[in-house]
Amino acid sequence: MSDQLIKICGLTTGDTIDASVDAGATHVGLVHFEKSPRHLSIAEAAKLRSRVPDHVQVVLLTVNLQPKPTSEALQEIQPDVLQLHGAENPEWLALIRQNSNLEVWKAVGVKDRGALERAAKYRDSAHRLLYDAAAGALPGGNGLALDWRLLLNHRHVLPWGLAGGLGPHNVADAIRYTGAPLVDASSGLESEPGKKDPAKIAAFCKAAREARAKAA
Ligand SMILES: O=C(O)c1ccccc1NCC(=O)[C@H](O)[C@H](O)COP(=O)(O)O
């Protein structure tokens, strides 16, 4: 049994939610950010959420969303995790934690070691840091990889995950090289922006699990 955490992000349909669950994903990500090709309205996200079995965690992803719409989204969608992918500060995360039982993750764009050091400011407010490539056309979901060498010998202050440009072709190398306890992929599992491919989802989960088993 593998303890590799695997998040499939930016799911938009019931069949790809099912494909992710069947493939052994531990987390499924729903994006609520209008500029994204993977954007879901609150009603759409709530409908997809209802199909996810209890053993898989639902991650709702927002970007600089204000408090009122955030609490509306949380109430309707009832995610397990809120992933903040914008410029949200530690005080904002702390406020969410005060007002909910949610797990809160902070995504951090990493272009140099300084970005990793600065992320330590979330040590008392986030449950997990998700290291992603620095923002491109979108704050995330750009298919861009960060330089994995930056993570070598980094002293992590929190549980963490690796995102950015991952897919079936490189996730095993990413786990071997960085030891990432959680891997997250979106555009590398698509046939076109916003359309996940069930075969790529299955191949990604299999490669991640096998790499973890070999590393153990
Ligand atoms: O996926 C999006 O469209 C998105 C939009 C705005 C902010 C974040 C977004 N995705 C966040 C994720 O968690 C992605 O899985 C992560 O950035 C990796 O994406 P990719 O490089 O495409 O695998």
C-alpha cells in the first residue's frame, strides 16, 4: 500500500472525477476562478463534490477571493481542503482557520530559493505548502515546472506538495528527485485546456504510486 498523496486538479466533469477516484487519487481539485479554463461555478462544484467518496479529499481552489464569496463557496461546496493560489497573506489564512475546520493549503510560486524561504511566513497559518512554478498566464495550471533542484536540502517547515508541469512522463522522476509526499497535476493530464484525459490520469497515478513504492 502506497502512502503517496496524489492530487488531480482542475476536474470539470463527473467522468473524470470517477476516473481519478478509480485511479487512486487521494485528492481531487475543483477550481473556482473565472479566468481559468477549468473554472466551475459554485453550483457546478457542489454537484461534482457530491460524487466524491469519503476516502478522497476534495480541494477547492480560489485566487484572492474575498471573505463573503469565500464563505458562500465553502458553505455550498463543503470541501475538505481550501487551496489558496493568489497573494493571500498569513492573516487571511488564520482567519479562515478560526472560522472553519478546513485544512488550508497555500500555493507558492517558486522561482528561486528566496521564494522558499519567504514561504516560511505561513508556518503558523497553513496546514500544507504547495510549491508550484511562478505564475504564468494564470496563477497556476500553466504546465510550467519549477526547478526541482531548489528543493534539494530545503528544510520544510510544513507538510508540502509539488506541482507544476507534472504528468505521467515525469512524475516518477519528480518523486525520486525531490521526495515530494504529495504530487499535483492539471494541464499535463489534459487533451485540451480544461479537458482531462482519463488514460493520462490513470497513468499519472500509477507512475506516482510505483515511484513511491520503489523509494520506500
Ligand atoms: O488550474 C487552473 O486553471 C488554475 C488557475 C488558477 C490558479 C491555480 C490553478 N491551478 C492550480 C493547481 O493546483 C494546479 O494543479 C497546479 O498549478 C499545477 O498545474 P499544472 O502545471 O498545469 O499541472
